[in-house]
Amino acid sequence: MTKVSAPYLYRKRGIYYLQKCIPKDLVPHYGASLFQKSLRTKDRTQAVRISSNLVSALEREWQELRFSVPDGLAASDFLKSGVMQVPTLT
């Protein structure tokens, strides 16, 4: 059986945790630069499965935050304003 790469996992006192850096442009929204969550399991296989689902959900949420139209602003006004944020590849 091969070991699956899980770069966001770490173990503390036998329990697996997920730790992922929040993108710099979204830090003001969250008020923190690091996302940490206990996966509440001692089983690595289960931790990998849970963490992959969480990372996918985080990535979707971050994409929605980056590309959403601000509340109280019409989409047409937002497009005319020229305040488009284009994410950069890092």
C-alpha cells in the first residue's frame, strides 16, 4: 500500500489536524492567516479523506469570495467600476 501525500496534515498527541495558509488577499475577511481544524481521528486514512474534502471546500469558498459581486452593488455597476480582482498564480 502506498502512502498518500497529504501536505496539510499534521499529528499532535495522536490526533490528526488540518493546517492551511489562508491566501493573503483573504486574510482581512477571516482575520487570521492560518486555518487549523482538528479532524478528530487517529486513523491516517480517514484523516486524508476528511482533509481532502475540507481543502476542496475551502478552495471553493475562497474562489467564491474572490469572484463575487459585493453586497449592495448591482452587477452592471460592479463591471463598470473597473475594480476587478484577477488572482495571480503563485
